[in-house]
Amino acid sequence: ETGVTQTPRHLVMGMTNKKSLKCEQHLGHNAMYWYKQSAKKPLELMFVYNFKEQTENNSVPSRFSPECPNSSHLFLHLHTLQPEDSALYLCASSQEVGSGNTIYFGEGSWLTVV
Amino acid sequence: GDSVTQMEGPVTLSEEAFLTINCTYTATGYPSLFWYVQYPGEGLQLLLKATKADDKGSNKGFEATYRKETTSFHLEKGSVQVSDSAVYFCALRSRSGNTGKLIFGQGTTLQVKP
């Protein structure tokens, strides 16, 4: 058990669908993150939330919409995605934002857009 | 900007061989450095970390030393096992800006054969 739980683990969706990825952390952390891992590309930071407030949006297209209702939960709402958005989406958390805080990752949600 | 460069893979070794995966970085100031491991079909797990120069991180027989003079954080293990087969990511977190951004290398795939 990693302390960061993601659901669903696998998702197939059409380009016109609306779906959401969910992340929950049981570590008492205050910062949460979404990362994207595509084939043959380095992991890309998408969003950072610190104490429920978004502190970074790494130029992510608006078809990805994050939501952080509290420090333990983070969602990624998906709408009208493209096939190139197919990837592993990793949620992560840390005690706070800051270089001295270790980031812990969930197991990821495999997304396939058809 | 900050960046991490890892040796190209895949690295293929026989069981009990010595492992080195090279990692060098470019950053302003003194970042924290990390090695993450990703086993097939899973998310990222923190393997080890070092937060200041000359620190040595170690875990599960793996070691890496933060070398400021050569801006390196090479991963080593004296005797690899088949179960070590995975993708290894070197990463840094900069102390400037405090955005919490983890910058990853491209990953190095390790294959250990019996």
C-alpha cells in the first residue's frame, strides 16, 4: 500500500465522453500533484495543489480540469480528450510544497482515449 | 532551466552483476535529488534521496551519492537480482521558487537476466 490511492486503475473513454480520475492520500499531506507519463517522454508535471489551492498549472489544456475539494482528495476531470492524451496519469502527494518534502506517488490510472 | 540527464537504456545485466546508472543534473542552487523506481504496470516508488552535497542515499542495496562538484547522483548496486528489473528515474527538486516541481530524467530500463 503506497498511501496514495488512485481510481480507476484503467479507463477507456471515447473522445466525446466525460470521465474523472480520483486520487486519495492517507498520509496527512497538504500538497497534491497530477503527473502525466506518456510513452517515450519524461514525466510531466500537470498541476500542483497546496492546502487545496492550485499553485501550478503547467500549461495544461483546458480539457483537463483538476479539482481539490480538501487536502486528502484530488480529481482530474476529463472532457473531449484526444487519442494523444492516452497515458498513465499519476497522482502524488507531499507534506508540503517545497524541495525538502518527499513526493509519494500512487500506482497511476491508465487512460486510453479511443 | 533545471534538467536531469540519465544514461540511455535499456541496461541488460546478469544476476549478481554490478549496476551503475548515471545521472547528472543542471540546477541553480542546491536541489534535492531522488531516485524513483517503476516496476512493470505500477506507479513510481521512491527508492532513495539526498538533500545536500556529499549525502548518500541508500535503500534495498541501492546507493547514490550527491556529488556537487560533478553535479551527479549515480545509482549503484553491488549485486542485482531479477526482481530489480524495472525503470529507474532520477529526479530533482529545486530550492528556488518553492513550486514543488519534480523534474525527472527520461528513465533507464534495467533488465536483469537469471
